[in-house]
Amino acid sequence: MARGIIAVLSIALTVFALADCVQTEDEKIKGLPKWAWIVLIVLLPWVGPITWLFVGRARTLGGEQPRRSGPVAPDEDPDFLRRLDEDIRRERRERREQEPGEGDGA
């Protein structure tokens, strides 16, 4: 029973490390080329996957996510939010000006 659990854990660790290695960009891999890491992970159970997880990939400090360089979502774009606020204020002002006799008190 214990051998079965150890075998399953070894396979799971190997699959996880292999998937992580394959998906990692070449610029973020340390030490060896990607193909060498894949061979190491597959051929050396426990040692290869653990070495990859601790040494092979350059990790970001503190779990920081890299900044996106693409377009910003509308709710995060300050120019979009400013224009939206101006449009809402303009529409409210126009609606108040069109309503007859509200400010007369009659």
C-alpha cells in the first residue's frame, strides 16, 4: 500500500514539474536549456522534479505578478472613467435644464 502511494506521488510530482517546465518561457529558465531540464525531470525520479521546482525556474519575489503591457480594462483606465463621469454629469445637467418650472417654487 505504501509503495503505491509513493509511486503515485512520484508520478504526480513528475507530471507537475514537467508541465511547469514545458510552459515556462525560455528566458525564465535558469542553469540548463529547457530540453535538458525535461530529460532531467523524466529520467531522475524525485531528484529531477524537485531540482526543477527549487532551482530551474526564475521566480518573482514576493509573488509579484508582472505588469501587463497591453490595453487596460475600461474600469481600470482613468481617462475612460473621467470621460464617463463627465458624460453622466452633462446628461444630468441637460435633463435638469429641460424640466420646466422645478426651480420656481410655484
